[in-house]
Amino acid sequence: MTIAILSALPEEQGGLVQALEAPERIEHACRSFWRGRLYGHDLVLALSGIGKVAAASTAATLAERFGVRRMLFTGVAGGVGQGVRIGDTVVASEYLQHDMDASPIFPRWEVPGHGTRLACDRQLTAILSEAANRALTTTEGSFSPESAAAPAARMHCGLMASGDRFVSTAAESQRLRGELLAAGHDVLAVEMEGAAVAQVCRDHGLPFAAVRTISDRADDSAHVDFPHFIRHVAGPRADAIVHGFLRL
Ligand code: ADE
């Protein structure tokens, strides 16, 4: 049963390509896909690029052409939930698209025909949460905050929101979180792909799970924190989580 491991950017994929046994590179639809084995699993690794359309296109290819039976997303996200800090890990239990708005014809945030929230696969999410928790305690996966007094990184599991925007001001982040919270959606983190992959996986009946490390707080420093974090922390953390996941 082939598992797809999808990320938007190479830094979010860590060293997984290098770790593959019997790696085979396949070029398709302007992307490189890597087929191989790891810990006895058949894998396909893919980079979608940034945004919901790129992610949906890549996920559909993985389902249609590569016949994958499970899909996993690894990457980074901006923390918007209370107590969700840089270096923390968020495993998605559900997704919504924060930029979907077909109101007044349909309720705000509802994807017509799909509802507002898309649930991730429970079993896969439980295994991923276990792996993510363990990764926080290993050397490669841990994050050393600048200040020794800073609290240790934590794991959260909950609602994640995707949209075609890099959220980079405290005002936007607070507005987005506030509006969603007022409608009962307590979002922990924002990113730009996961909800699209969740929707494609639902169409294809594929179990889907996603894990994101918090690279920034989606605030006025996000444009500084994001590149630093993605260069130094995202890869080792993704490696630790995925290796752990495949071994569980
Ligand atoms: N991915 C990581 N940080 C993000 C942010 N602030 N907004 C959207 N996607 C992100």
C-alpha cells in the first residue's frame, strides 16, 4: 500500500529523498516525484509548491497516477491559536479554507457540496500525533528557543486553516482568528495547502493526515521568522516526525 508524503517546499521535506531505498525519480506535470521504500513501506515523495491549486493538482496526481492509498502532509504553519508558539508542532484534526467565501449564496467558509470543515483520518492522525510527540523529545526534531528561559516546544492537535495568503500582520491574524472563533471555529494555525489536499483526498476516499511545525506567529515578524525557521528547523523536524511515523 503506497503512502504519499507531500510538502510544499524542499525544506519542509527534510532529507527524505536521500533516505529512500531504491529511489526512482519521475517527472510529471512540471514536478519531480520520488518513488522508493523506507522501513518496508512503498512511498512517493512530492513537492507541490505553494498554494491550494498547486497542492490540489499534486494530490490529484498522487491519487490518479501513482495510486497512493494514504496521504501525509509535512510542513510549516503560522501559529494563530492561543499558546501556539514558534517551534511547536500542530497535527490537524480538521481543516477549513479561510479564504472560501461564496456568501450570501452559501454560508461563509463553506465549500459548496463539502461543508465547512473537512476531517482528517482519525487513525492516521493518531499515529502521526504519536510520532510528532516523540520527535519533540529527540535531538534532531527538537527546537532550542533563543532564550533558555523560553518554554519547551509543545504538541497541539486541532483545527487548521488554509488560504492563498501568507498571513503577515498581527491585525490580519487577529481578524481572521476572531471572525472564525465567533462562528465556533477555533483555528490553531494557518498555512496554504492542507485544506485543498484534504478535499482531494475526500473525493478519492483516501485517508489523509497533516503535521505542521510553527515557523512564525502570522504577525508583523512573520516575514523574518519564516525564512529563518524554514532554513534551520523545518527539515530536521519533518525528518524526525516522518521517520517516527513510518516506524510505528
Ligand atoms: N506558512 C507558514 N507561515 C505562514 C503564514 N504566516 N501564513 C500562511 N502560511 C504560512
